[in-house]
Amino acid sequence: MTFKGSGLKFLIPVVWLFYSCLLNALDWSSVPVKEVTLFYPGKASWEKILMSEFHGGAKGVRSKATCQSCHRGDESQLGENIANDNESVFYSPSNTDFQLKVSLRIAVENEAIHFRVDLPASAEGRLSLMLDNDAYMHSALSGCWSSCHDDARGMDSAQQGQELTKYLSLSRTTNTRTGGGDSYKNADELAALMKEGQYLEIIGADISAGEIEPLHGYVLEKRHMSDVASPVAVSVAAENQDNTSAVVISRPLSPRQLGFKEISSEVANSLGIAFLPAGEAGRSHLVSFSIGFELDQTNNVVFLD
């Protein structure tokens, strides 16, 4: 189903027509806003972040310190340093800008949760949010970083013919300084991890050529993406305001579907934001550190950091 407005087409599954209508009813002016800087991460894999010879804060991360506890406020400079240091193991050529400032708001309405991200109006590409509900311990430490491994496609230890996507270390039987490779746990073990919530959910919007489409998936032993041609419990909408494009990604609080996290009150949830500009390769995406939030007893959203 295609809707037109504000210069964009809105592609929304029929099952979510009701929730899409709620978007205009939300009073976003009363919702707390968090300013977030996305920055260029280069080839800084989870493995390298944990090794002191590559990362001065490795000991802190291994002791459960969050990335933002050391780097909060340094995102812009960090991204530029990574991009321009030819001696750095994190270096990867790119034509993209090395930072992007966005605004984040989160609101709950009628058992649905809405994530609003304000981008520059000219921004085109893939906007992704990686969600966790305090089930996977590394998410709150690093956001999406714990799913980015040194042997994944395009990274330093990638092997020819081994096309690994994002994955979580606990899906592997063996993890080394170069990644977990193809040492997958068996199907029963992976199913048990899913049941325990040991995965990361992906929701997002693909924005290009004046159209916007919903994205949904999850990461465990690999990145699983839903087929948006079939009805999924995610809707997206966008509206241009002055020089800003307000992108809203919505889904139920408790969808009870494979790959969806239950979002409930007084749980320390976390999310990471990533944006891949149109035409750029995967290593040229921009990312945030982990952003913590919870719902109070009346379902108001409180940012935790």
C-alpha cells in the first residue's frame, strides 16, 4: 500500500494502517529529545576493541565499562581520526562524511512504540536501529559493535569465500582474536539462545529516491532480514520540516513474533543507531554508541544516559 505526502511515498503494511494513523496524533513536542552524533567506525571490530594493543580502553570494556563512558562527546573527532589515520588498523577508504547529527525521540501510544529520528532533509540511505531489552549483556556496553567481527565481509580477517554478516559471539563454539568463523553452534543451541532473548533486533527504514520502506530483522548466528513484501509488524513514515526529515519507525511493544524484543516497563533497554548513505559500501556506515532507555509505569520513556 502506497501513501503520498510531504514529497515522500509511505510504504506501510496493511496490518499497520491503524498504527500509522496514530503518528499524526502524537504530540512530539512533549516527548524528551536526545541529541546523538553518528560517526565513522572504520574497521574497528569487536575483537580489536577488546585487545589492548589496538584499543587503549580494552581493559575497561572487558570490565563492563561502556564505550560512551570514555568517548562521550568525542564522536565527531573519533570518526575523523579513524578515517584519516593511514597507519590505523581501523582505516578504510570512504567518500562519506564522517559524522551525522540526529535527534532521537521515543514515545509509546496504544501498545505501540514509536522511534522518531530527525535527519537532514537531504539524507538518503538505510536508517537502522539495533534493539535489546537487557537480555544480551554486550548491547548496553557497545550498541551494535558486539555484532561487528573481524572476519565479517569487508573486515581485516575476512577469508575469501566466507561471506559472514553480522553475528554474535555466543552463536559460535570457538571465538578467537580474528572472530568466530564458521564454528556455529547447532540448531538446538541456537534455538535455545533465541528463546532466552540472546539476539539483537533490527528495525529501520530504507529511504531512497523519494520512497521509504520498513526494515526488520535480527542478529544471532548471522543477520536475518524479514521479507517486507509480506506483512510485518513494523511501519514507517516520514515528513519533511524545513531542513529536517522526521522519520518515524513503529512497532508493537510485544509483537510475539520471531526476532522481536518485548519492550516492557522498568527494563533497561538499549539501542544503537546506524545510517548507511545511499551508494556507500557497508564499511562506510555511520554509527552511534549505545543509548539506554526505559519505560516508567505509565509508559513514558526515560533516557538512561
